[in-house]
Amino acid sequence: MKKAILAALCGFLPVFFAMAQPQASAPAPGAYRTPDYSALFSAPATHEYVYSEEMVLGGDGLKLLTRIYLPKGDGPWPVVVTRTPYVFGGRGDNNATGREYARRGIGYIQQDCRGKGGSEGFYSPNIYEREDGIALYRWIAAQPWCKSIGIFGSSYTALTGWLVADSVPKLKGLYLSHYGVDRHISCYRSGLFREDIMSGWAIDNAEEDIRHPERKPGQPVGENYYDFYLYRPQVEADVAVLGQRLDYYRDWITHTDYTDPYWNTGVWGDLKRIPYEVDVPVTIVAGQFDHHEEGTLLGYERLRPETKAHSRLILGSWNHSFQPTPTHVPTDHARDFNTMADQFDWFYHLLVEEKLPDPEVRAYVIEEDRWVNLKEWPVRTDRTETLYLSAQSRDTRSYRLQEKRVKKGRLAYDYDPQDPVYAAGGETIFTTTGRRGSHLQPEAGSRPDVLSFVTGPLEEDMTIAGAIKVFLQVSTDVDDTSFSFTLSEVTPSGETYNMRTSIATLGYRDGLLKPRVPYRPGERVELEIEALPILWNVKKGNSLRLDIKSSNFPEYAVHSNYAGVWALQGKTRVARQQVYVGGKKGSRMVIPLMPETLQK
């Protein structure tokens, strides 16, 4: 399972498979055989290639294995480069994609990160990628065969690209996907940790001699980690469950404020700073069901206007592994954009033909099964739909969700952290592969601690375009707690599929990026809960269902109902949650709609 998860993190999939991983060119009988990707490359193969390996000096005097594919001849040649910790297949000429690039006049270079593959040293995630990367790119730029440089990567390998993008000689462009440029945002939502990606990643990438959690017979992939995720206090889970102290993980889970110096200095400060300083064309690829969607989009949003003038944003409907999501709606055109082919074409025009790219923002509309060209991102629209939560029963299991304001009322439930609501799907779920993405949901009101609000069938299509927000008027009897929502689409047959989820805590009600504030038990406050952006056309005849609850595990950490840093809480208590509806500012959901100019 560990290798499968690591492979997926790197973009290890049919359309992106060979970009960052060495492939076996002569596998043993019955072994996996390298697909023939040559048909994906638009330019003809006009060169023979030469493969070599160099131990290039990185930081601290360590030598890092660097695998080099060059067109045969004197050059100089443009080269594309990536650095990766995901190394499978051993040494030697075994990277099919490297060969195809070199045969078409572009050098292809992959370096194993410190402590990985054939490189010296000990792998400490993230910390040394900037200094090792800068050393590599300066070495490449000084070689007589190097004419110009392009950097590519997906997931962690995109991190290694972002972290050097301000310091690479001869750099002409970046092609980066599925990695956020603001680490706090990638890790947290309103002070609650994204357990199923960040804690799961820490377990699977720990180089220490840990006790890897064993999966019980019949247990779905990823759920064997839940004892780790639920351990209290979480700051001691590494030693108690894994048998080894992971200092970098402890840093992640104890620095909950966005303004904390930990997220604004060192490697994370560099990552946040560099997108504003990039001065070469960039292609950024994001997925609407990728856990890095929010931070990946920020990579585009933070580019300077003059850089955006030659840059691109591609927003597909896939998950972190580039698999189209969801699957219960038409996806015939979801694969019209092929990342591997597009990357080569983009670099060929930029590095070989030396043409500056045109700007582009292209996004896929789920259920409409089409791509649209946008003028800008985020989508600007003055069209919204506001739906109000009511205390009026729709049936025995749900309440009404409607356009008109409703009478004042109050609904209540008890939230027990020892019995959290388990997510049946989510956009930031990863390690638990069976829960990742959009899935069939439980019936409305399936638990007493879940309030379900349902609209009637829509009279016309509703195309959501942006970040859905839920504004809840709430109170509780503890000094801090959380409220979460899941917005789903209900088909005429009653099947329900999640579209978006999110969570917020009373401690961070002043804003996701502001410090924690105190809450007085019993005080009525408004809590804004914002989801990640999405483009989804809910068809006429379908309904919307909004579930309000106080947990969404394992997507987010389970709130203890005590104020303070979540990872330091050693005990829990039950909270009595109150949700107020009605009035001018009653609990409501605001949905951004696609501008009419982009409708069919």
C-alpha cells in the first residue's frame, strides 16, 4: 500500500505516468511493461539519445544522483528537469519519457532527492529542496550542452520546482501541477488538520524505523491509519502508535495560526514568497477533487500580471491521481486534456521553437461534461443563489432548504467527538482511497447529529462556479467547537452524491487566516464556512441537500470541544449545538453561479 500511495502522490497514472518515475525498459516475464507513450508526442523523433548518470554536489557536500537524457550531438540543448523523492526501478537507462524527450531535441533530467534512490544523505521532507535544487540548476546551467531550462513536476516534485523558481539561471518556463504554494492552507481548515492527506503522508513518507500500521483483513485501504488519526493527544501519536518521534510532523500539527512564524519563514516562507517573484511563463494544472486544489490555484492567482500574460491555468475534474471525478455523471470529455501530451507541446513551443505562450484559463464543468475558456481566475460573477435553512420539516428525515426567507426557529443536536461523523466522500480525502472524491451518501438525517436540509427539484440547470459559502447562526455550551457541511446533489431517483464539504471552528470565526479568538459558551455568533471552488452544473430536476454536522472524519481532525491547539488536547467532551434559522441573517447558503456569458 505504501508504494501505491507514494506513486499516486507523484502523479503515477496512465496520462502522467512516466513524467517523474523511471520505468523498466526490459521487465521480467509477467512484470509491468512500460507503455509506449511515443504517440502522445506531437513532434517527430529526429535524434538518437545518450543516457548518463552524474553524482552532482548538493548542499552539505552530499552527492545526489542525477539521471540525464540528452539528444546525441554537441548541442547546446534545451532541457527539462525535475527533482523527486519517489524513486522506483533502480539505476540505469529505464525512463521511457526521458528517451522520448531526448529523441525530439529536448534533454530530460531527473535528480533523486537527498536520501532517496541513489542520492546520499538522509531524507527530511521539504527542508533541503531549495538548497539542493539551486545547486543542481547552477550545475546544469554551467554545462556546455545546456541552452535553456524548463522545470516540471507534480505533487511533491512540483514543490521542488516552486522552491527554486526565483533562482535558476537560463530558466524559461515552469509546468507544475497539484501542489499548493501556501503550506498552512494545504494543512489546515480553520485550525483543524487535514488528517487523511497530511497525517497519512507523514506515515507513508517517514524514513525513520516506524511501526507501520497493519491493515486488518477486509479493512479498506487507509482505514488502518485511523487509530493514529484519533489518538489523543495527537502530538504524542508518533511515538505511541508509530514508535518513532517525527519532529517535522509535530511542527505541522502544533502551529495552527496562519500568522505563526513557522509558516512564514524558512522553506514555507520561501514557498509562499516565490510565486509573486516568478518572471517566466508558467502552466499550472489543478484538479477539483485534488486535496491541493486550493493552494495550486493560489500558485496561479499570485503570479504577477506580466507573468500571467504568458501563463496558463488548467482546472480539470480529476483527483490527485488525475482520475476523472465524479464517476456517476458523464465524463466523456474529462480526458480531452492530456497532461503528458500538453506538457511536451508546451515545452516544445517554448524551448525549441522559442515562442512565448499565449495566456489561457481553461476549466472543466462537471456534469455538463465540457471545457470552458475563462477570462480570469477566480471566476468573477455577480450572480448568486441564496438558499435559507429552515426548521420546517420536509419529511421525517429532513428540513426544507429554500429560496425564500423563513420563520425564526432553532434546531439542536449533541456532538460527541468520541463518535464522529465519517465522511462518505470528500475533495481533500486521500489516503483512504475508497472515500476519496464524490460518492453515494447516506440517507438524509441518517444520524441524530446530522441536520439535513433539502430543496425541491430544480426548475432549471444551476451551474455553480466558485466557492460555496454557508453562513450559520450558532451557539454551543463549550468554549470552542466546530461545524461542518456537506453539499450534495440528489437525483430524481433519490441517489445523493457529495459535491463539496468544509468545516470551521468558533475559535477561527474571525477568518481562516486570522489568529484564534475566544468564545463565550452560550453566545450566538455567525460562522462562515467556505468550501473549495468548483464548477458543477446541477441538472434540472435534481435537488440539493445540505448536511450540517460537527465533524467530517478523516477529512479533518475531530474537534475535542475544548479551546486551544487541536493536537495538544488529551480529552474530549460532548457539546450541545444550536443552529438558528430565520430572520434577515438566518442560517443560509450562498452559491456563486456561472456568468451568463459562459452558459451554453
